[in-house]
Amino acid sequence: MSNLLEVADLRTSFATEDGVVTAVDGVSFSVERGEVLGIVGESGCGKSVTAESIMRLLDEDSTTYEGEVLFDGGTDLLNLPDDEMRRFRGGRLGMIFQDPMSSLNPVYTIGNQLIEALRTHTDLDKKAAYSRAVEMLTLTRIPDPELRMKQYPHQLSGGQRQRVVIAMALCCEPDLIIADEPTTALDVTTQAKILELMADLRHKSDAGTLFITHDLGVVAEICDRVIVMYLGQVIEDTDVHTLFNTPAHPYTRGLLASTPSVETDNSQDLPIIPGAVPTLKQVPYGCRFAARCPFAIEACREAPVELREYAGEDAVEGVGHKVRCIRAEEIPGLIAEQERRGGESADGFATDIAEAEEAPTEAAEHAEAEMKAAEEDQK
């Protein structure tokens, strides 16, 4: 399969009152036709900004893009004239947003909005567009689709509205679908139905999908490959099976260890990733996770860490696995040694809140000293 989307060294910066802030810093990945690539990470890591950069939905006056976003053979979306980019959006590029109420116009019926999208991006006449809209509502399992065509967004349930947004994103048969937290605002039952729907729809199309979420359970269910982001950077990139079975980055290990499963012992506390994500105004110089990492050493803070191929003993042959950590290959041995000594933490992370808060003290103090030194230099 050929790459449908190739993002190369993408940097997205915003002009603020306090200076320029880089929210996406050197992100690179590709999406093949028929593939679902997940982007996972906690709030503020740059997932949504990456998606909005690809779609060019950010305020042009305060946003600067660097790098390339090559679509289907070389069209650089970042350099397309505005009128051409508008034709791509909703046509060859479909986007499913987290909040359907912000995606749907409250004063127009569902039918009017679907028909408008179809007539804007296809050659269908009004009658054919109506038929196609009803077909899409049926495909997305909305009951009584002809009645829904006459209704307004507020007359539908949350799950039905999200299905309408999916129908709208797919109605023009896009080559690439970007789904930004499409199930976050839904209850668990509705979420499961939407994921089942999206899994079913992917088999009826060769469109590539970029699926953005903070939920690792969703990633396991629907994605083929996954990239993990932290503070604007990709820190791990591999196929979904490898990520869940042999994670290489300490942050990924922490995320997985702190996620409950059906095998979780309810009598034991889940591990905790200590501390908080630094702000984009105070990005650490070296490894951006060092202040929270139980394996951090001085070398982690001395220079920026590059994304590279993982070469540990547990590396899966023939599977691309990249990691942004200078100690990734050492960590399995460090964890094994910790377990031999009777340590109670999982993957190096403490389960006791007080212990977790104290764990990164040395790294946190180092980061704070760096910030103070930088402030003194500015004075």
C-alpha cells in the first residue's frame, strides 16, 4: 500500500502575548490507504493541533506552519491556496469532531446540512443529494432516516448527532478521515456502538483514518498503528500489538500500567505517573519527560533526544518501532532488577500517591533550577 498522507517534520507555532509557543514540534508520520493510525496522549500533548494543522483549521494570522503535509502523491496541504484547501476539506478530507453540537448548525435541519455538503463537493443535483444523504444516515445506523432529515440537531440524542457527523464526514467519500476524540463525550454504551460502526465502515472503504484519542482501550480496538505524543513530540511509533506488548518509552509504560483492565486486582492501587506536564512556555531542554521519569539520569537532560529505532532484546523483528528515549533498551533490565529487590511499583512507577509525588524529586528540582537560570539570563 502507498502512503496516502505523509507528515514530515511538522511544526506548528502560535504567537501569544508572552512570545511564540510551539505546540507541535517536529512531528512525522504516515497513513496508508485503508489503515487506521491512532494518536494517543494526555490533554495538551498536541494531538488535536496536529489534526487541525493538517486540515488548516487554525487561525492563519497567529499560526505558523513548518514542514510538509503531503497528500496522495505529493500535494502539500500547507502550501495550497485557501480556495483549493476549502475544496479539499469536506471533499477528499473528512473530519469528525469531538462535540457534534459544535459541528452541526442548530438552525438548519440535518437534511439541509448533508445536502449542502454533498452539493458543495460533488456534482449531484438536489434530488440525488437527498437520496445520498438518506443512504448515509441508513449506513450509519440512524433509525427512520427520512424523519431525521427533517429534524434539527437538538432533536437528536448525543449518539445520533455523532452518527450524523460521521455521515457528514463520509458522505463525499473522502480519501482521508480525521477523527478527533469522536467518542469522548458519549456514554460507554453509545461509545461502543460508535466504535463498532466505525470498525464496520472501514471495511467498506479504502480511506485512511487518523484516529485521535486519549483512551488506550479505544486504540486497542480500532487502530492498526499508533503514535504516542508528549509535550508536542512523538515519543513512540509502532504497530498497536507491539505497543501493548512491548512498550519502549517510560511514558508509554506508565500510561499502560495506569490503565485498568479486566485482570486488574481491585485490592491494589494502580501505578501513578508523578508530577504534571510542563507548560509549552517552559519546555525542558533535554528529554521532555525527564522530570517525571523514574529512570531519568543526567544524560537525559543534557541534549534533545531524537526519535530512533528501538533495538532492545524484546524488539519485534520486521516491525517498525521508534522511540525517543536514550535508555529504552536498559529499562526492561532495570525493572527486572527492581522486582528482584522486592519493589512494589509497576514498570518503574509507584502505586502510592505520596511515594509517586516524591519519586521524581531530583529531576523536578533540576528542571526548576533550569527554569530559574533561564529567567536570570533573561533579566
